[in-house]
Amino acid sequence: MTHRFKTRLLVLATALSCAVAGVAAAADVKPRLIRFGYGLNEESVQGRAARFLAQELEKVSGGKLKMKTFGSANLGSDEQMQGALAGGAQEMMVGSTAPLAGMVKEFGVFDLPFLFNSEKEADAVLDGQLGQDLLKKLEAKGLVGLVYWENGFRNMTNSKRPIARAEDLQGIKLRVMQNQIALGVFNTLGANAVPMPFSELFTALETRTVDGQENPITTIQSSKFYEVQPFLTITRHVYTPWVVLASKKWWDTLSPDEQKLVRQAAEASRDFERKDSRADSTKAMTTLEKAGMKINTVSPEEVARMRQKVQPVVDKYTQELGPDLVKQLNDEIQKARN
Ligand code: TF8
């Protein structure tokens, strides 16, 4: 090899390795450790996406931004973690939007029942104007909202009976998320709604402190609710998003380059998670059938009746959340539907 050729090779190799390390090499990125908490177990959709996010972040930052993930509510329930982020005691988390409505009431729009017909509609609203405007409102509360992951359409399980009609919910103690709208909806449908953090739910079902709960199929499977809940009723009564959050106190200590990398990794995790959630939902359903759950689907006529029954709750909260916001939501759904 001539000397000139060697030099050229070296220049080329250097250029290549810089490109591989991405912005990280040239940019202002310091070694950091990020604690990321979530509520479901490691085998859940949430667990897989958390690991993906950690790997992605490590990759795009050339190994500088290290994320340690804590599942099974080991850093606390969704609500507790929200508080820890706001106070700067924890860097990041993922959780449902429902308990966030306690901080930014407008997140309650996603607790209005029977809104979305498909995941596609949900994606359009969440990644569109309304979803992004809501994320911005979090900053005043000490949180930075990065991306939405899919939790999914919720269905009911219980230990008493199949739910074919709203009347079948009479006397069923049903755990709901810590959210006023969820409480109002299920009490109006006839259940005895009990708000409780997810971290206490399995034990509450096992000891019959509550008779039932509602969550997406993926969670009913990964949290093994089928072991203590013989009945599954497909209702798809509401679509809950998860939202990936960062502590604003911590976020403000990051350089713009670091913020960009975290955002980039979060966006990649969103795409991964939604795909995974949708594939897992089908697989989980088979697992639940095999596990011997008695599964029924509420008829479209009964869904229409349930909708009618909860209309006063929807009206009440439309006033509280802001009629303009709810109109914007419905308009954006219509646009995605057509
Ligand atoms: C619930 C939610 C949970 C999540 C999770 C613990 O029922 O659906 O999936 O909030 O982060 O609480």
C-alpha cells in the first residue's frame, strides 16, 4: 500500500465511524444514567418497549446515554412516578394518560367512552394537533411529554358472570383507574366502581377485594389475570394511550443535542411498541382462550344502549373539559375515519 492510499483509507474509516456514531460523536452528549419506570411486568408489551427504548438510546448516543428500566411498579405506581418526575427524583417513565388527568384535566378526553373505532384513528389524534397540544400542557406541571405508546382498547373481566348487558354489571365491584370519568362511567353503567392503582390489582382480584377490572387483552394476558378471572367480555369501551414522560427538571439540564437523541429514541420506541402491541393482542387472545376463559362479545345493539346510558356522564365532562376541546377531538376523529 502506498502511503497516500493508507492516508485515504484512514480518512475514509474515520468519516465512517463518525457517521455510525451519528450526532453523538460530534455533539454535546455527556455520559448519563436515566431511570425509566413502568407498571407492568417485564414480559408485557410495556416491558419489551422499555427495553427497546433503552437499547435505542444507547445506540443513538454511542453508548453515552444509559437507561436502566424498572418494571412492575418497582419505582411506584403511575401516580407516584408522575410525582417523582415532577419533583426531579426520577428521570423518565411510561404510564396511562388516565391518572395524568389529575394534573392536566384535559387528558380526560381519552377517558370519554366509545370514542375511537380503530387504532388508526387513535394514532391520528395522538400524533396530530390535539395529542401534541396536550403534551405541551404538561410542562407547566413539571413534566415533558415525549410520545404516546399504545395501551389499547379496554375490555372487562370478572369472577362472577359474563357481561351481556349493562344490567349484568349490577353489584360487580369493578376496579377502575384513578380517574373521575372512569369512575362516573362505570357507576352509571351499574357497576360498583373502585379506583385503585394497577400495582394493587392482581392481589385485589385474587383475594376478591374486587370482582373485576378492565384492561386491554395484552395486559389481561401478561398480568395473568386469567388465573383469577374466569369471564372476559369484549367491550372495547375505551382506548387508553400510554405516554412516555420525562422530568422537566431533569430535561432542562440536558443539552439540545441530548434532548434530540432522547426524542429520536422515544419516537423509534413508539413505532416499535405500536406494532408489537397489535401483533401481541391477537396472540394474547389465543392464550386467554387456551387458558379456559369464558369469552363473550357485547352485541352492537348493547354497545349502543351502553353509549346512551353513559351520555349524561359524557355531557357533564364535555362541559368540564371544554366543549371546544371535545369538538376538536370529534372533528379529528372524523377526519381520520374518512
Ligand atoms: C391500568 C392501566 C395500566 C398502566 C400501567 C400500569 O389499568 O391500563 O396498564 O397504567 O402503566 O392502570
